[in-house]
Amino acid sequence: MPTVADLTARQRQHLEICVHEAGHSVAGVIFGAQLRTAVVSDSRVSGVEGVTSFSDSPHGRDEEITYAGPWAQARWRAGGRRPTQREMYALFDGGARSDCGVLTAAGGTHLGHAVQPVIERAWPAVIRVAKQLHRTGEVNQTDVCEALGITDGGGPGSSQLAGLRAGMRPVPPLT
């Protein structure tokens, strides 16, 4: 079975984008947004691309949802440890330009950093969602809720998601 060290640069980029979009997806669902879809494609024409879209998101959470993608990708690059601010800036200067633009327009790239402990607690779900994105190229609300161990469908009224946000409910560990 191949390891990450065996991947080509393009395969590694594809995996990183899967983790990036999984970060957006998991954060959005935890905060009560309705995930329409997250898609990652690897095309010879347009290269590796990813996009996550929500049909509805709670007011005031856009910056955190935006920050979650690059932060998850930076954590992946850092081998699972918390990324430094320098590593985040390097990512914003590289492939996360659209997220950087959204955060800058909102007031600065520091906005949304409060999502870090939420993503750390939900890291096993981020990895599960990234695996599914890598395998199938797409995830939806049901997939992310399953990765988080949520059985009530999620959304802004979910008591299970409130427990996750508060740190009172664990995310199922990786097996």
C-alpha cells in the first residue's frame, strides 16, 4: 500500500486540496450551515481544483468557515501539528488565494482564527471527509454529519452540533 511519501507532487496537491475542502465542509456543518456539496477534481485541462458550497450558513460564521480550509491544509502539511502563522501566510500566498481574498475583504486574514480549536477537536472527521473526497470527488451534508457522528441531520437547531461546538460531544476517532 503506498504512503504519502510515495505520492507524486500532483497527487500530493490533490490530497491537500481534499483536506482543504474537508476543512471548509466540516467547519460549516459544525456551525450549522447546510452543505450543498464539496467537490475536488483533478483534470489535465484545469489542474487540481476544489470548491465547497453551502445553501445556507449562519450569520457571522463566514470568516471561520473560510479560514477552516487553509488551516486544515496547513495542519496537514505540518504533519498534524498546529500550523504556525508563517505557514498560514505561505499558504495564503500560494494556493489559498481565494480564501485570502474573502478574509481580506472581511477585514483581514486573522479573522476566523477562532475556528482552530473546533477543527482540532473535529480533526478525525476532517480526515474522514478528505478520504471520501479523495476517493469519490464529492461529499454532501449527510457525508459530513456521518463523519462527525451526527445523527439528527445537523443544521442550526442541532443539539448534537451544539455539543460539538461546546466541546461537550466527541467526534468519533479514526480507526
